[in-house]
Amino acid sequence: MKRYILFDHDGVLVDTEFWYYQAGSRALAEVGFTLDREQYHQDTNQGIGTWAQARAAGVDEQTIDRQRIVRDAYYQEYLRTEAIEIEGVVETLAELSAQVRMAIVTTSKRADFDLIHEKRHITQFMEFVLVREDYVRSKPHPEPYLTGLKRFGASAGEALIIEDSARGLQSAVAAGIDCAIVHNEFTRGQDFTQATHRIRSLSELRELLL
């Protein structure tokens, strides 16, 4: 039986991944560049990020640095104004908290994470949260999840990772931890063949833990 759950955040606990893409797309459109969504997915799976396409097209680093600030502002605007809740998440976490110990391991920056959770009730169920500033190498490297295991004092076999992206799955596999992929419409076309489980919603976790 699994005793620990390490949750990814964006796309798993809150519906933010589209808005992060949208913020980057909007920022790049201001300098005349169209961000290709399919290529964006391929780039983010490799940990490259929003700006790889622009660099390949010859957009200079000064412009990218400026638009990164613009992207971050747009993203925070979306976090404040868009509906990013995922139905049933809080209720499921409340039930799971009686069975397992839980934490969040996210590539979100602390400022974004704190903004998202100013008025939400998700973090109350978590023993700790690891954000992007809490480790050196981001997903798909295993470091984020290995750091989470260490914080728990857990073995890989005792833990289950919940992810929605191929990049996160690669991180889990590299860390040697079982991973359940939860459906997210924005990432549904990615390669999840290495996943231990596929679920439609977090409510299905209760059955996996029996």
C-alpha cells in the first residue's frame, strides 16, 4: 500500500497549464511571433520552456528577457481572473488525508503558487510544498521528486506521484516512483505509455489506494 502521495500542481490540483501557455503566447505575439502549441508541448516536455521557438526564429535575448516579465504579468493576471478550480479536488484531498501523507512538488514559482492559494483550501492537506526555487534541476530531471521523497523520509516503493504531463511522468520514472496520470485536456495528446496508472479524476485515487 502506498503511504505517500506527491502531487504535481498545475493541471492536477488547479487548471492553470493552458493559461501559462496563453500568457507566453500573448507576450510573444507582441513582438510579432506566433507560438506553435504542438511545438510548445514538445519543448516543455524537454524542460526547454516557452522561449525555445522564439530563439530558433532569431528573437534576441534582450527581447526575450523583456517579454518574460510581460508573460509573468499576464499569467498572474489570468490567475486572478480565470476559473482555475478543478471540481472535487478539495473533497478528495480531505478524504485521502485520513489514509496517506501528501505533498506538492511543482515547477511553479513561489510567487505564482502563493497567488493561486491565497483563497484556496488545498495546501491545508499537504505536509510540505516544493516550488521551483526549492531545487536546482527541474522536471523532467528526477531531482524534484527525489527531494520530496527525502523530505518525507520515504522509499520510492512507498510513494505514488500524480502527474498530468509527459515531462512530469519522465521525472517520476527517472526517480523510480510509480506515477498515476490524471486526465488534463491540455496535455491529453502527450506520451503516457510509461505511466503506472491512468485516471480520469483525482476521485479515482481512493480505489488505487485500497
